Amino acid sequence: MRINWSEVKIFIKPGVTDMRKQINGLTVLIQEELNHDPFSSNLYLFCNSNRRRMKIIYWDRNGFCMWLKRLEEEHKGKTEFIEL
């Protein structure tokens, strides 16, 4: 799939998201908390409490896609976080 970046908006859900949620649970958050249409061509980013796990979901013409990113520490105590 190719994403036309000129038409895509990226939304970051504020606060903490339970990373046990899968596509169905995250689309409910998009509809009820963000008041958006999950079937749009937008990307939605969710983070856990320590911002080490992130999920992105988007609608891809015939189904949802979900990416999961888990950040690992190379050396304990040397990781810097950016406040969102």
C-alpha cells in the first residue's frame, strides 16, 4: 500500500492508552473520545503510560492496519523521552 501523505492527517490520542486494546477497542476510542471517523485515511497514534509502546492504526481500503512499536533501552538509564 502507498500512502498519499499530502492527504493524510496524523492524530495523537492524549493521555494513556491500554495497550491490550486491539483494533476494535482502538476504533471505539477514535469514535467516542476523538469524535473522528476511523474509516478515514488518517493515522491514529496511541501510547502507553511510559511511552515505550506505541500503536498506529489506519483504514486501508478493505481493512484496518495496525503497527506496534516497542522501544528498548540499549543501556539502562540513558533513554530520553520527549514530552508530548
